[in-house]
Amino acid sequence: MSAAVLVLYNPVSGDSTAKEFFQNHVLPRLDSSGIEPSAIVATEHAGHAGTVVTDFLQKHRGEVVVVLGSGDGTLHEVVNALSGHAFDTARTITFALVPCGTANALFSSLFPPTSESPAVAHKLLSLDAFVARSKPKPLTLARTTLYEGPTQQIPCHSTVSVVVTSAALHASILEDSELLRKEIPGIERFKVAAQQNIARWYQSRVKLFPLSSTGVVQVYDANMKALVPHKGPLDLSGPFAYFLSTINVDRLEPAFRITPQFSTEPPQGASLDVVVVRPQRDPVFRSDTPQTREAFAAKAYAVLMAAYQDGNHVRLRYKESGDISEDSDGPTVVEYFRCGGWEWIPEVDEKARLVCSDGSILKIAQGGKAFCEATEPQNLLVYG
């Protein structure tokens, strides 16, 4: 193989079985294929994976393949470490993913689970694509920059996502789920955290920016069941119950297909698929009261549960009574967009200042904003 191969796994990802899986399956698979890794490393602490990869790139010239056993969080760490170093952009870095995390969103989107797939064979699919020298896919990145100051023009922090950037309910869920990690190590903790936050509304303003490829924002049309163009930027006023954007994926868990149009209508070039729920679209909304929020919480929860039904939430619509159903012809409960970037400008609302980047929680300064933009570097690839 012409590429230098780094085998890297996080032994504490997910259910902490990565070391055993690599010893029993990954390393023998590489050996039987005649592929000799230049290094085999188990991460030892937070930040270690990023350091290992950047050090490896400095020692090895040319193309590099990283066989990565982890969840999405470790990949996020590696990509952010790479973005902070001035490497030759002509060098390609390709990831072969071995899903060892809790949710494994990117792997599950590249290889949607099927009931017929044996568990071990399924987990080796990205590695098999590398061994077979299949053509890898480019990774889109979402760069989020936090701004502060009276004119919101002073950048104070920047991070890169490879799966999800969100605010509102999803960011609150991720913040609280970390507190539940030891008590509930599996994906059930996300549902518990969702119940803790489901009645919250988030006061903010949003601006969606056009796709660089077409010059428009695309909006999901429920009647046509397709994305249609909307010329120019799009401004959305709050409050928001849900605001989430993804890249590279149509799901955040194997069954949680939150941005289904990503795979149904694959994007051309760098873009973000954005899912929004705004309570005031409800036909029975009259005023913002605790009782109104509690009543709407059931509808927000129904949206999340419908996402587990193969992305069925995008088809939910309001009846005049405020009930939601696929059979109605009223306004959609979920607003779905495809754009090149977005701004989230929170008002005086503590929870609205939270932004989630692949599970990492950022906090916007009082009076500040977050700007997220999709980019597609040509040298970051994944076997899928």
C-alpha cells in the first residue's frame, strides 16, 4: 500500500470494547490483507487522538489512512486537531471507521443498519472498503464561529463539526446527557435528557444563507416531498423548540433519521440540512404560558419519536385543532431547509446561548451570536 496506515482506537468509547474488537477482528483483517500499519495506538486521555494523528502526519509523507475505532466525538477531536495545523492541502487523509461509540452517526449513515447484517461483519464495512481500495467519499465540514461584542463582529472561538451543529433542544439534551453518562452509558440517556428539556422554548433569531453551488436556500415542500428553491437569505424569528443542522449524515443514531433528505436527495457540494420546530406555527397557539409549553411538549416529543420511524417527522402536519398527523394538509410541524450556512442570534435566554458541535457544548457570550458555514476540503475523505 502506498499510504501510511495509522490504527487508532479509543478504548473507553461506547461500551469500552474497542480494544477487544480491534485485537479479535480489525488487526487480523489487516494482516490477512497484507496491510501493515505504521503505528497502532490506543488513546489515553481527552485530546490524545488529535495529537497522535498530527504527530503521525509530521513523521509520514504523502497519503495517510487512519483506521479509527471510536465514536463521532473522537473523529471530531481529530478533525479539529487537523484544522489547527498547516498541513499541505494536497495530502489526503482518509478515514476507515470502525464504530465503537455510543451513537456512531457517521458510520450509521454511510452503512445504514439492516436486520440481516451480522454485527461483526457490519462493523467492518468501512474497513473492508479500504482493504478493497474502494473510492472514498469527501467529508464536508461545518465550521462554527462564536462572535461577541456590541456589533457581534469579534470572533472569540471556532470549532469544526463532522456530523451535527445545533442549538435549542438538541444542545440542551447533549449538555444534560453528559451528566447522565456514568449513570446511563448507552443511547437511552439521550431520551432521558430529552424528557428533562422537552418543554423548553428558546428565544433567538436565525438567518439562513444560500448554497454556494446554486445561490439559493432550499426548503422542503411537503406536497412535493422534495426540496425546492427559495431565492436569497431566509430569516426566521423565534421562539424555537428545535434547531439542528447536519452534514455527511441523515441520522444521529442508527434509527434516529433526523435529516432524511440528505440521503433521499443527496446534496451537490457543501451544504447543511437544517431541521426547525417553531411552536408559534401551531394553529392553536395564542400566548406563551407554562400551560402552552407543556401542551406543545407532547407535539415536540411526537416529532422526535417520528424521526425514529425512518424520518417520518418531516411528513407531520397540523390539523385546525392543533393535532398533528400525516393525513392533514395543514402547515408542517417541522421546517426543513438546505443551506450554505446559518446564524443563531440568541436573545436574553441562558439556554438559547448553548451550541452543540458533535456533542461538545459551546456557550455564546451575552449579546453574541454563532455563525456556522459548510465547507468541503478536498483532502479529508472517508471509506463509505
